[in-house]
Amino acid sequence: MALTASDLPAMYSLLANSMSGDESVRRPAEAALSQSESRPGFCSCLMEVIASKDLVSHVDVRGISNEEKIHLRQKLLSHLREENYKIAEMLAVLISKIARFDYPREWPDLFSVLAQQLQSADVLASHRILMILFRTLKELSTKRLTADQRTFAEISSQLFDFSWHLWQTDVQTILRGFSTMAQSYGSNSAEQHHDELFLTCERWFLCLKIVRQLTISGFQSDAKCIQEIKPVKEVSPLLLNAVQSFLPYYSSFQNRDPKFWEFVKKACVKLMKVLAAIQSRHPYSFGDKCVLPVVVDFCLNKITDPEQASLPFEEFFIQCMVMVKSVLECKEYKPSLTGRVMDENGVTFEQRKKNASNAVSGIVSSLLPNERIVLLCNILVRRYFVLTASDLEEWYQNPESFHHEQDMIQWSEKLRPCAEALYMVLFENYNQLLGPIVVSILQEAMNNCPPSVTEITPALLLKDAAYAATAYVYYELSNYLNFRDWFNGALSLELSNDHPNRRIIHRKVAMILGHWVSEIKDDTKRAVYCSLITLLQDNDLAVKLAASRSLCLHVEDANFSEQYFIDLLPICWESCFKMVEEVEEFDSKVQVLNLISVLLGHVSEVTPYAQKLVQFFQKVWEESSGESLLQIQLLVALRSFVIALAYQSPICYSILLPILQKGIDINSPDALNLLEDSMALWETTLSYAPMMVPQLLACFPYMVDIIERSFDYLQVAVSIMESYIILDGGEFLNMHASSVAKILDLIIGNVNDKGLLSILPVIDILVQCFPAEVPPLINSCLQKLVIICLSGGDDRDPSKTAVKTSSAAILARILVVNTTYLAQLTSDSSLSVLLQQAGVTIEDSVLFCLTDIWLDKVDNASPMQKKTFGLALSIILTLRMPQVLDKLDQILSTCTSVILGGDKDLTEEESSGDMSSSRSQGEGTPPSKELRKSQIKVSDPIYQMSLENSVRENLQTCSTLHGDAFNSAISRIHPSELAQVKQALKLP
């Protein structure tokens, strides 16, 4: 029976009793807890206990006293000789997690106790102590505060010598043991000391990890401090010696002792990884003449060793290549070309850095004379690039898996990708030397294997390798190899032979055509496009997938020529549709979808293939259930499809709208993964919708749930709302008025200034389109805008000024188009309460306070906002209140300024937008979103009203209402200002 919330009190009591000092209370509680462990809901119940803070009487269940913490720490350190490995490992993890919080303040003697016990420990106990040390050091090394790093440096200085001495002792013990084992195979006594030796091997391995941690994290990188890190010079040569000493036992143990053979493999690889980590962290110290030359020389010799039989295992080769690549790439090893810089205190930090770089650069140069560089290049291409028998078998068995492993695998995980990565760095550093060498390898390979060859011979495999070499360094190699001549003279001819074995070369040709895209000129483009389409129809999936990748690169290229490609499009589409049915792996489907998406985004002829594309999307969607990453790629492709179809997009609604509805439903299982791309698709669909359809209208309520969850998608949500208003505002508002009000209320007051500036134009366009209906609907929202306007704090903050200006403009618009409503809003008692709660004190009526804002912010406003402010101020003139005359001078001055500059400003605003350009759409084409927006602007009452007439008429009303007081106020205006007013209003 499952535990539920009703069991919580009982669980509290059991936990409390289990910690009792009274055995008669404790034991029954422990037994009951033990029985409860197997019941469903036990862990959830414990979680509730941990999280509960409402019952003070149970605080002892949730916490541990300091005295008990001390006892637990001491107990943990007394239990070091644990024989069960898994329990020992858990103890080490537990101690490390406690140390992260308690060391050094609460647990200052942690390392001294461990070091003391290590002095007299046997092999098992010392192994367990080192396991704890490693785990703890690893945990503490991740702390990034300066004080924590200083603490770690102190630990390193205390532990390094002892750890390093133990490591050296264990190496000697292990090598003596290995020597004895190798000499005594076949003897009955050979197994006698194996267990203890193996435990020593594991202890040594832990010690190696500790030495690495202390050397890497215990010292600031010498690239930052330009100080010699002495342990680097001490440790690195002996690490290399250990590698050299262990390697011979690789073959000795291979068929005799799997356990020690695995240890040798693991140890050699780890030693090389530690050397690479030290070089990366402390490049200058590692660059010493006693370290760098011997390590790099060793690695280069292993990589280029011609004796295949004596070569060690693949993982070791990878680490040798990683080391050489790291040295070649190391920016600290690049010579500095700038001169010496001095200051009054002597050599500067930068000069010391340059001196160190130049010194190491000289060592690297001496290690890599021209002949060795050429040899390394030849070995990489001729040996490591060549496909092996196992590669070909893997390809034959599963071309899809083979393609993805070769194409997408992390370069440091497999030997060939690692060799390719090293080759590219080598070529980049020495391209002038190696350019002619690679071209000569290519020429030799093509001469020895003409396109007619069908057998998988060494010559054919070398040609494949040579083609790879030319593909990877296309940019640097283009100075030595003319692509047009190479394509016409060799690459295009390779495709004339369709024997199954030719798939090896076909795949590499497909890859070359993608890599060399920037070097393909107009006179060759058509032929290259035809070749890629041919490769897309190959019988081998690995070739097809390589071709699809390259075709993407061509279509996306800035110099893509649609005129050379347009007649190939039908075959291209058909090939894509067929390939999706053939492939089985997720990565393959994503790759084909990506090609389709790219084609949709870059070719103009899409409509003729629309129905087939709809069927294709339908099929892929049905098959993508549970594959959210594939569904994301599908959403991206659908968005490209909608953009390509433009105002013919309703022909894909049968598939698009159900997919869209699932993607924007935050309660669906894949909502978290699909929402961002679904929102983008929703926005695009509305932008290109020629008219509103019921299914699109029915989607809008999902927006409430999305906004309620978070504001992460606010910008796109704003665009979607704007599209609904512009596309079919009346029907939209009839159906979703309450949802619109709720969304706006959620946003206003709960987002930052950037968010407000994005949503305020939506409110403005709503009021513009529906001046009578919308203001009462969004009353709460408008009250918040009043509070924003009347709050201070925008004097030196441009974004707050912009928010206040836009908010004030919306309220000014409402005064102009729905005067009665704004009068009610500003006099509502609930608004007064909200203003008090917000800490806003006003001395006059809210409406007159807004008048001050309109006068104050007119200089920050856009031309249309300025006109709106002017019209609102002109209405203020009609109020039967004496305060109007106090502001008469300012109101007339502001309105005059807007009138005199208004026509010019509005013309500039219109021409700078999309209003004029959008009008040039072809006849019969549904109006674009931008054209609809411009039409709404043109039909805006504010746009059509005359500010000059409004001020003139309302000034007359003001004169009638106030009589002599008005005349007195007018007489106080400066004559020059009054003359300007008369000029603007065309008064006599």
C-alpha cells in the first residue's frame, strides 16, 4: 500500500524516534522505517519531511547539531579500511561533499588526519585514503572564489611532495612486479602476488589523478602569471618515462593477463592525457627544453613509426596526436613580431610573455624541420586517412551509421577524425610548404587509380585518402589547385562509373563539392549542381547523405545561382522524399529535413510541389512521435514552407494547423521542447495569412497559458497579438476580448521597460481600431498606465522616459477618441486607491496631472504621438475649470510647435516606414501585414484630424467659457509667442 500525505505525521514521528537515545524507542522506529522503504511513495514522503518547515516541534528531524556533525566527521575518517569497493567509493564521495562545505572552517584537520593515517597504512587502506583524497580534491578544485582557490593552493603545497613520492615508489614497485610476471609465465607461483600488485596499480592510478589535480588546480596558469611552475618540470619527464616503461607490457600481457593488459592500456592513455592537461594549463613551464622536446619527439616518433607491428593501441595514438595538435595550436608558442617594450621598472609583463613565447617557438621550430613536417603530412594522409577493412565492413553493413560516425563524431574520440584534425592544424601552420606536397599526393593517387577502376585496391583507398586531404584544407589549397581543372579533368569523370565499389570515391567527391563551394565559379556551377543531384540519387545511403550535406552548403551559399538549378528542382524534391523513406536513423531524417528547409528558404519555385510537400510533412510528423528534436526540425522546415508559399500558405493548413495547435499547447508532453519553434511558426503563419480562418482564431486562448507560465516569449507573443488585430480585429475581439484583457493585465506592471515598450504599441493599435469597445475592456491595464505616467524616476533613464511617453500617448489618444471614458477613468475612486498604494501623491485632478505629462513629454514623442498630445491638449481647453487658464500659455506653445512642424514630421515618419512601399503590391495579391498596418495608420482618426482646426475651435470654446479671465490669460502671453500662435492657427 502506497504512502500518502496522510502518512506524513506518522513518518515525522518515526524519524524523530529513530534518532532517540532511548534504545526501546529507537529500535521499533528503525524497524518500522526499514519496512516502509519498500512501500511506494516512501522517497516522496521523505522529501516532504525535508522540505517541511511549518512544524517547529519537528525541526530536529530536519537538522543535525554541531556536536553530531563533529561525531559524524570523526566516524567517517575512522572507517578507512573498507573492503567493499562500492561502499568505499560512496564513503569517498560523501566525505568530499561534506568537505566542500566544511573545509577548512569546520573541518580544518581533514587533510592532516588523512596524511597521518597514510603514513602507516597498508596497500588496501592507502588505496581507500587516496580515493578519498582524489574525490575531495576534485570537489574542492571546482570552487571558484579567490579565497577557495587560495585554500586549494595551500593544500597543494602540503600534499604534493608526499603524493609525488608515493607515485614514484609505486611506479617502481609496479614495474618490478611486471618484470617478474613476464619472466615467470608458466610457473605455479606466478599468481601468488597478483592481487596485491593490482591493488598497488589502482593506488598508483589514484595517485596519478591526485598529482594531476594538484599540478593543474594548485597553481595559477603560467600563461597568466609568467612564473615557472616547478612541479611541471619535475613531473612531466617522469610521466613520459612511465609511458615508455609501460608500453612494452602492452603486447606481453595482451593474450596472457587481461586484467593487467587493461591496466597498461588505461595507464598509458591516462599518462598522455595528464601530460596534455599540464601543457594546456601551464604552457610556458611545459615549454622548457627539458620537457617539450622529449614529449613532442616521443609523440611524433610514435605517430610516424613505420613498424606497424610494434605500434600500440588506437587510443594511445589519439593521445599522441592530441598532444602534437595542442602544441601546434598553442598561442603561447607563436613567435611575437613586435619589438621590446620597456617601462621605468624594467621589463613589462607583456615583454616577459613575448620573451617566453619566442623561446618556446624556437624549440618547436627545432622539433619540426621541413623534412619532418613533410613526413608527418605524408604519414597522416597515406596511413591514417586510409579506410581499413573494418571501416569498409561497417559501411557495407550499415551505410547510415558509417556516414554519421565519420561525419559527426567528436574528433578526439576516433583515430581517423583525430588524424584529420591534426592534419588541418599542421597544414594551417605550414601551408606554403605542404600545399605542393598535398597536390603531389593527389596527382600520384589519381594517376595510379583512373576512374575506370572498380576493385577496392590500395591505390583506390589512397585516392580516397588524397581526396579527403584536399577537401579539408580547401581554403589554403586553392592557391595550388585550380578547382575547375580538377573538376573537369577528374571529379566529374568519377561519377561516370557506377560500380558499387565506387561508392567510396563517390562519397568523397560529394564531400569535396561541399567543402570547395566558395571556390566554384559561375562557369562550373551548373555542372557541379548536376553532379550533386546525381550523387543524391546514388544507390548508397552514405553517398546520398554526404551529397545532401554538400547540397545544403551550395543552396545556402551567398553566390547560389537559382537559374542554373531551377530545372533540377523536381528531381531534387523527389530524391529528398525518397530518402526520407529509406533512412532509419534520427540524424539522417534531421539531415534530409534540413536540406528541404534550406531549399524552401532559397528557391522561388515551391508552389508546384506544394501538395507533395504537404504529404511529405504529414508523413514525417506522424512518424516523429516522441522525437522532439526531429519535430523541432520539422517546425523549422514548415516555417520555411509558409514563407516560401507566402499568401498561398492556406494550401498547407491541413497539416500545419494541427501541428501548430499541438506545439503551442503547454499541457502537451513535448511542450517544453517545441514551444519556441511553434511560436515562431505561429507568428509566420499569421504574417502570411491572406485572411483569418476559424482554426487560427481558435488558437489564441493558448496564448493566455503561455504568458501565465513565463514572459520568455514576450516579443514573439506581441507580434502574434498584433497580427490577430491587423488581420481580423473585429472577429478576434468578439471571440477573445477577455483573453486579450487578461494577457495585457498579466504583462503591464510585471515586465521590465523593454517588455513594456514592446506591448504598448499593441494597446495603442487596439484603441486605434476599437476606440469605443477596447478602453472599458482593458480598464485595469489603463489604470496601470496612469500610475506609470504619474510616477517619477525617469529623469535620467531613457527607457523609462520612452515608456512614460508611450503610455501618456495612449491615454491622450483615448481622451481624443473616447473623451467620456477617460473622464470616468481619471475620476474613478479605485484609481485614487491604486495611486496611494503606489506611493504617488497628486495635488490636482488626475486629468490635470496627465496634462502636465503631455506637456512635459512632447519633445520625447514621435510625430504621431506629438499630434496626439496636441489634440488631447486642445480638448483640455474646453474644460469648464479655471486651472485651464493657468496652463493656457504652455498648451498653446506646445500645440503651435506641433502644428508648425507637424506635416513635415508626419511625412517623414510615413516615408521612413513601410506605408508607401507596401502600396506598390501587385493587384490581386492579398495585402501584406505591413500594408494592412499602413492602411490602419492612414485610417486613424488622429491621422485624419486637423490639429490646427481643433485648437482654433477649442480656443474659441475656451474664450466663451471663461470670458474676461480668458482675455486676461491671453494678454499675459509674450507678443512674439502670440504672433506665432496666430500664424499657426491662421488667425487675423
